[in-house]
Amino acid sequence: MRGQAATAGEGSGTLSFRVLGSWPDAPDGEAARTRAALERLLADAGGPASFLRLPSDRAAEEAVLAAAAAVPARFRRVLVLGIGGSALGARAAIEALPAPGPTRAARDVRFLANLDPASVADALEWFHPDDTLLVVITKSGATVETLTQFALFAERIRTAGGAAALREGVVAITDPERGALRRIAGSIGCRTLDVPPEVGGRFSVLTAVGLFPVALAGLDVARMLRGADGVIRALRDAGDPPTHPAVASAALHHRAWERSAVRVLWAYGDRLAALGDWFCQLWAESLGKVRADGVAVGQAPIRAIGSTDQHSLLQLAMQGPANLCLTFLTAGGPWPSLRVPDAGALDPEMREFAGRDVGEVFEALRMGTMAALVRAGRPLLHLHVPRLDEAAVGALFAHFEVETALAGFLLGVHPFDQPGVEEGKRFAHGLLGREGHERDGREARALLESEGRAE
């Protein structure tokens, strides 16, 4: 399908997909392996791949909308505490879409992810219990960063208004039965929403984890879910060999991973920067694994923004090592119409842009960059949505989740776990003195005893 377009979805949630540049030739049996991976994914929809069922879960959708409608009107602002998959997806959706205007449903939603003391202090300065709802998200209920932040903000709320303020001013999104946050929510009596236990954190954007903050921002949750559903339903008719954009992209990246150690998502639009951050976690944490045969696999993801990174990353992509796969992501408007005036009197070169729309110049820069990369023989994909709205964002979430899961199956790793992350958590608990982790704390200190010494 090189040079040809494939599509999935409906309406503004339709993704179009083109294969450009130079990709490795398809190995023998690739179509059969890809079909087998797709069949495995669909068969796992009741378990590890349960993210596939989320867009059609009407009960969960209604629970989110009811919880958003129940938020008291005095809360005009929202602070979300969460890290990784507990925040990146909602932030990506909210930053991708323009604010719906000053309606009762639209609140100012902000996120505090990192535990950087300076960022926490800034958020504490911004936060006020009288008008700011605190949304606390951790799938396990035990995330160190989030619980540390929660202790600070809960004390601020309790000091200002006591137990009643905590009950009304906090919403907890976590495991339905287990974890510290679930116990805390039960003790203070605040509203809760469930994270389905079978859905991995980085695949949870279409659960309450992502949908509740999106709804509080005044965006159309139902439309986002319909966009995602169109992409997932199209998997049943992916063709043979599969031409569904997510399936085809997974196969291409499996084909190229040994040569191309880096995956670049190059989004042409500042509003899509946070979507790139969400994708980077999804791709890196799902695929960076050691297979059963001892071979380490995966690609390092990079988020790039056009045309900014034409002045940074492009030189490396053009003339550096041929180890990058590039996906260009574009979206139709609506965009502001900004006509460039004739400034030729300042300098003759300015006449090149005279009378053109800023978007036309931006598009020429994107096309020129892609053409140069194709000519240089770099492997390139172009993913496009016709209109950047809730349906398109939902479709993009579903596309990248499907692509990532299939890439994991093709690479021979489990795309839904993250064993490499757990060791660092154990060491951190030991350093903080958690009971039962004393040995971990001693080992961490021993491993770092030479830190800072000159070689």
C-alpha cells in the first residue's frame, strides 16, 4: 500500500493514512503474522485488551456524565492530580481542542503530574478550596507522587472547611476495591469513579481517568467515544492483508524496528503537543521489553512539533544515522484565517508570502519537509484527520492504542505490563522507609554510594 491511502472511522473521526519513503521490504509471512496478531488482539478484548470495549461501554459513559453534572456550580476550576496514564490522555484532549466558551459546563482544568517541589508549590498557590475541585487519579491507589500531592491539598481543603469540604471538594478515580486512595475516599465520603481493573493505566484514557476531566472542561465525551468506536469497529473489516491504518502501521514498525531504533511522532500543530507526550508513554512503556528469548526490543519515541522542529530534529533526520521512523500527524481546521500583508517595501523577499494565508505557508513548510525526507529515503507515514474535534481526538487515541498493542504482539512481548518500572518503585519505597522494604532501601544506597564521585 506504499503511496496509497487507507482509512478507518467515520466523519471527523476518520483517519487517513499514507505510506511514503523507504521502508524495508515485507518479509515472508508478514501478512499471516499480522492477521494472527489482530485476531489475538480481538480475542483478548475481554481481558488484557479490554481497552477495545471502552468506547461502547454506555454504563461507564453515563456514570462519568452524571458525576460531572453533580459537581457543585461553585467549582469553576479543577486541579487533577495524576501522573503518566492518569493525566496525559485527558491533558492531550483538553489541549487539542479549543475551549467551548464561558458556559457553566466549561471549567478551567489544570494538571499536576510531577512531584517537582517548585511545581507543587505553584499549584498550591493557584489552588483555592472555595472554587477549585480536586480530582485525584491513581489506578493502583498507591502512586507515591499522587498520594504525596494529595496529602498537601487535602490538608489545605480540611483546614479551610473541615470534613464537609473534603467530602464535597474531592473526587477520587481509582481501583473499585483496593488501594490506599479507595480507603481514603471511603473514610472521607467523597465521590468516586472506577478505573476498570483489567485496563492498564496507559490505556485508560477512554475510562473515567480521561473522560471525567474532559467532561469538566466542557468537551463532548460522547462524541469522543464515538470517534474511537469507529476506529475499533473497523478492525473487524481490516482486510487481508490488513489495510486498517493502525494494523498497517504496527506491521511496518515491526518490519523496521531492528534498523530504526527511534519512532518520531511529528505533529503539525501546537495543540497536538500533549498528544505526542501521551503517545510517547504508550509506545515506550508498552514495547521496551526483553523477549522470552532474551532479546531486548522496542523503539525510543520522540515527540516533534512542526514547523518548530524543522529547525532542530530535521537535520538529524536528513543526514544523521538512518535509524528513525517518522509519522507525520496533521489535522484539518477550523483554523484562524490570517492573511499575510504585502511587506515588500521592507524587503523584496517578503513578497513571497504577500497575500497568502498563514496556514498556507505552514502547509508548504510541512509538505517541503516531508518531500525532503522522502527524497532522502527515510521511512515515513502520514496520518491525517479531516477536522480536529472530539471525534478526531477519540479516533487518534484508539488508533495509537491498537497500533501499540499489535506492535507488542508482533515483537513478541506483552504490551500491557511494565516490569522494568517496578524495581525503581521498590527502591523508592525502601528509601522512604516503608515497612517490608528495608532491604530495598539498603540496596539502593549501596548501588548509589559512588554517586557524585569524580572518575
